[in-house]
Amino acid sequence: MPLYHKLGSFPQKRHTQFEKPNGGLYYEQLFGTEGFHGHSSLLYHVHRPTQVKEILNSYSVEPKIAIGKNIKSLLLKGFELKPEDDFLDSRKAMLVNKDCTIGLAAPKQSLRTYFYKNADADEMIFIHKGKGKLRTMMGNIPFKYGDYLIIPRGIIYQIDFDTLENRLFYVESFAPFYTPKRYKNESGQHLEHSPFCERDFILPNELETHDEKGDFLIKIKKEGMMHEIVYATHPFDVVGWDGYNFPYGFSIHNFEPITGRVHQPPPVHQTFETATFVVCSFVPRLYDYHPKAIPAPYNHSNIDSDEVLYYVDGDFMSRNNIEQGHITLHPKGIPHGPAPGAMERSIGQTITHELAVMVDTFRPLMVTEEAMGLDDGQYYKSWVE
């Protein structure tokens, strides 16, 4: 997202002296992607951001795979995932490949006893249930039901919940998240036909600056391992920053659907893209208005991608017996389409109130043991009449 943002204080010229009011210099840090080529921001710290005092523990958090090469359509009952107190402990990987991890979380408590950083992957967290504040070294972002939170790799964060019942759908991506290229002009501004624009993004605000020394535990995820690192200064010690690489939010309720006389293909719902998968938002919208239109989607072959749908709210017209928090996986190799009866009952309907998030991956997904614990076991037969 080539959008410039700034918070706090910083020098007029980059890479120059920035003096503290009581003497000494602030410490500049380039927070960039793809070496020195991708989006970046310049941060100014009260203390050196490099002061590691101790590495306490390192342990594997790699998901355990139940099905490595899958051909079966699955339905996972996401709300059957048991809530846990700790934010990281509550995160359970459901579907994975070399490009991404798709998972669920049901944390009951705010993350306050340590800080967290994903060193390998950008994170997309969708807020299904809950309300609170994402607190980061680059400022805070309030969130509520229906919000996407995009957290670039390397961001140090904590998360506060105002609620006890919190349900999250998340994707960790080893490639950066962007908004779709076709929605933007050559310089990156969103065009008039885009289903959202820059006004809709929730940008970091309320910059926290802590001038504190001590022992600060940061859990860093890297290469399938969790490393517990003790830093000598508070990680939220930034007095100011500017640039293009920062966390942000976007509400699914601000996605303006694109409709047509006949059924529109899934790319009209696209919200984010990476080099290896896309994310789409299905939102309340008018149905197709050709006099002979069939609002239900046509059957289509999964030749090049695995399709994951996370059901948020409303009545998803193409499926039967779908509830909040369900996840369906339609793997590449076999076609899928509306459930029996869905095509017929969609004819003549004028509007849908469905709300869902779709992730289409370009490489096959493996199924974890955690996912098999939520599988209904029968979904792959649901097209049999």
C-alpha cells in the first residue's frame, strides 16, 4: 500500500542528527522490506533498538500435519475451537503451505506480559468477535468486529481486548500484503472503480513512547521456531517515524461490492493480494439483475488454486447448513459449486446479507492435526443428491 504516513517528531532531513531535548541523539532505524528496495519507514528511538540482554528459550511452533497431499473438501467448525487465555497459545494453524499459514484464535486475555514479533511473515488478522486496540512500536490501532488488521513482518506488538469472547481468523504470509494492482494507477492511488479507497484505511495513531530500561521479554517467531529474547529497553520507545511501511486496519464493512447483470466472478471481491494468494471479501450486496440471471455461483474447476472460505455472518446462499465460524476448503483437482438446491432457490432473489472472507492460494494447502479436530467428516459428500 504506497500510502505515506507519519507520527511524532523526526528531523527534516533523513540520516542526519536528531538531538534529544536534554542532550544526546535519538537512534534512527530503517524499517524496510525487500532489502532497500521495498516499502520502508524511518523510526527514531530513545534507545538503541539493538540491545539484546539474553536469549532464554527457543522451541518449535511448527504445525503438525495430518494430511500432506489433500483431495478432500473439508468443513471445519471454527467456533468449536476452545478459547485460551494466552494470545499466542490460542492461535491454531488449520491449513498451511510454503507460502502461508491460515488459522484461528480465541484468546480470552490481552497480551501484556510480553511483546510479540513475527520475523518471517506479514500477518492479516480478521476480527470476527471482539473489540480492543492493537498496540505497536509505530502507534496504536483500535479494532472491532469486521476489521482486518495488516501487520507487516518485524512489527513488535501487543494486543488489548476489551472483551472476553474474541474470535480471530488469521493468515501469516511470507510475501507482503498489497491492495490489488488493478484498483490503482501507476503511482499507487486507488482509482474510481476501486471498491475502497485511502479514506477507508485505519492508520496508526496514539504513538506510545516509553523511556524505560529493564528486562523486556519479546517472543520472536522465525523459521518455525519461537525465540524468547530479553531486551534492555522498552520496545515502544519511538518518538517519531515516517514512511510507507506500517501496520493498518480496514473494515470489511467499508468494502463496496461490485455487481452486474449476471453473476460476477470472485475477483470482484478481491481485497488484498500477495505473490502467492489473494484475499476476498463477500459482503451484503444486490444480486444480479438480468431477467434470466442465476445469482448462485456457477460450478467451477479448482485447477490452479485451493479455495478457503471463512463464514462470518448472514446466510451464505450457495451453501447448505453453514454457520458462523465455519471454514470450508475446496482443494484444487476437483470442481465445486453451489450445494444441491442452492441454484434453484437463488433465482428471483434480489439481495444477500452474507459476510465472508475468502483466501485462494496458488499452491495446495496441507491440513493440520488441529484442523482435523474441527472437521465435520462429511462435507466432501455434500454435493451428492
